[in-house]
Amino acid sequence: MTASSEDTDWVQVQESADFVELKRRLRRFVFPMTLAFLGWYLLYVVLADYAHGFMSTKVWGNINVGLVLGLLQFASTFLITFLYVRHAGRELDPLATEIRERLEGDRR
């Protein structure tokens, strides 16, 4: 006879040391990365609004600093995604798998 998910005490799971550690590992990455990205984006917006001379400085041909910084916004998004996937694979997924297997093992 297999137990259903209704038999699992989810409050107890959330309060377990492993789950608390999983949330800590996630927050340790997400909060600083979010603040860094928002700060970087805010800097770009402020420069675009108040530093017209700097942003229109030619870098090469018709390419100016504003265009380069705008494209770097996309690059930083891809970099953050790459870093998160790597962090999740190393720090989050193994612990999440362990928790899930323990829970599923209890149901069998």
C-alpha cells in the first residue's frame, strides 16, 4: 500500500534542516544577484537619462557607449542565467533530489 501526498506533513518537511538549508542556498544566490542586476540596470537608466554626452561617446564607427551598455544588459542576463544553472546543479539540485527521494521513499 502506498501513501499519498496527503499523508505527508508538509509543515514538518518545510521545517526540516535539509529544506531550510536548501532555501538558504537559494537565497544566498538569488538575493545578491538580483540586487547586483537591478543596480546595474538602474545605473544604465540613470546614465541614459542624465549623462547624454557620455552615453553618446563614439566607441567605434556609429557604435556609442549607450549601445554597448544596452547590449551588455542582454549579456548580463545570459551570464546570470548561466551562473544560476551552474549554482543549481552544484548546490540546489543534489539536496532537492535527496529531500524528494526521502519523501518518495516514505510513501513506498
